[in-house]
Amino acid sequence: MMEKRIKIPDEILKTIKQSGRFQEGDTFKLRHTECTPDYKSPALSVTRKKMGWIFHCHRCGLSGWQSDNALSPDETTRKVKESAKTSIATTAPNIHLPEDFVRLRSFADNLDQVPTKAFGWLWKNGVYAKSLKKHTIGWSQSYNRLIFPMYDEIYGINKETLLAWAGRNVDKYPKVPKWITKSKEGSRRYYYIPSDINTIVIVEDVASAIAVHDCTKYATLGLLNSTVGTELFVRLHKFQKVYLWLDKDMYKKSFETCSRMRQLGINAKHVSTIEDPKKNTRDQIRKELEWTKPESLK
């Protein structure tokens, strides 16, 4: 059954947007004057979704959808699917960090150069103050992104040559890809953090790689939309244990990849959680990875 359509008055939408607290999932109660103009109590619920609003009148039962860009629900759905391609990757003979790259060293530094939304995104995704001191993370105002340089790769460690960098847009409703990656020609776009411990955890993104490494000291590898192919399988043989912990929407692919690793003689284990690795607490991460405190720390 087709939903009836009503138009939420522009002045109401403008007020909601200007409130500064209307995020995805928030709901407002409004008066539905087209239903019963004499009623002063709010009966119209308006809920923010990724690219628009859904609404329902609890008095007359009228409901529907209104997009940000005046598209129909079907058109908006297609647009959401298209925007799922959230990463753009490019290569070049030589790679340099953005000219306005600012190194982040603490949450208190560079507040005049770095917006608070950048620190907010890091904190929300498990990258804390100690992580800023250990890992090279920066901000580029020209790109409007957090910048994660990559110097290490699983094929060897080279702290002098920049192999690639990944940039993360931290806006709430970005109209550009969330991630962009720029890499040197011939270099793999993996975000690799080495370790003396002979265990590696493969995750999807940079923040998860940092969060997992910082609370376990395991080597971590962020795939950055790359795949776990034959060339990487060969390199994984040097690790005593390999954990594959991808996001929940990659469950089937993760399970199949882990099975193939074991067929090739790699001691691999599949990890699956409701939340992405970076969204888990330190204790949850350690539990999923069967982490035990090293003798030196006991």
C-alpha cells in the first residue's frame, strides 16, 4: 500500500536544522494542522534518517517520507546505495602529505588549527590521547579530513618513505566519500602497524587497526577496501596466529576468507561482533582476541 505524502512546512524544517541537535535517529513532535487544526498538542512525529525524514501522525495515521533533496523515496534509496561507495583511491609516482598537514599530539593542542569535530571523531572511534603520541595522525584543512600517513607495510618496514595516506571526512552528513586514499605506485594500500608479538589482527579501517593494536600490542592490518588476496596470504605465514575481524556486513566474506587461510596452512581465526572493532571497549577487544597479559606486565 502506497504511503500518503504530506509536506512538512519549510519553516519547521528550518527550525529543526538550526537547533543544532537534530542528528540521525532524533525525533521531534510537531503539530499536524492539516489533520486537526484545532488541536494544540503535537501528534506528528518527525524522525531524522540518513538522507531525509520519515513522519507519522498518531492522530490521523498519515505517514510518509521527505528527502533532503526533494527526491522520491525510491530515488533516495538509489542515491543511498550509490553513496555506499565510500572510498576513492588514487596512485602517483611520488606521495606527499598535504601542505597544510598538522600533526596531532594531544586533544589540547592545535585547537586553533584543528576543529573539535576531528578530535570528537577520534575519541568516538577508540583513538585516545596515548594513540596520538604513538601514531602519526594529522589534520588537513584544505581536504577537510583527518590524515593517516602510512610508512610501514607488511612487506617490510621503512620509516623514511611515505607509501600512502588515508583521509577521513568527519562531517555528520558528508556529501563526499568518507575515505580517500593516495598511495605511491606499486605500494599496497594497507594500514599496517608492526609488533614484536607474533600475532596479527586484520580489520577493515584505520581506526580499528589503531584501537586493536593499542590495547593488545598485536600487529594490525587495516585493509582500506583492499582484499585479502594470494599475495597477502604468503606474507601471513610468518605470523603464529592470524585473526580476521571485519565488520558485521562482511561476515560471509570474512568466514570464507578465514577458511581459505586455514586450507593454506595459516593459523587463522574468524572474529565476528555486532559492533565494529573500534566500537568495542578495550576489555571486549581483548576478550574477542583471547588476549592475556604478557609476563613482563604481570
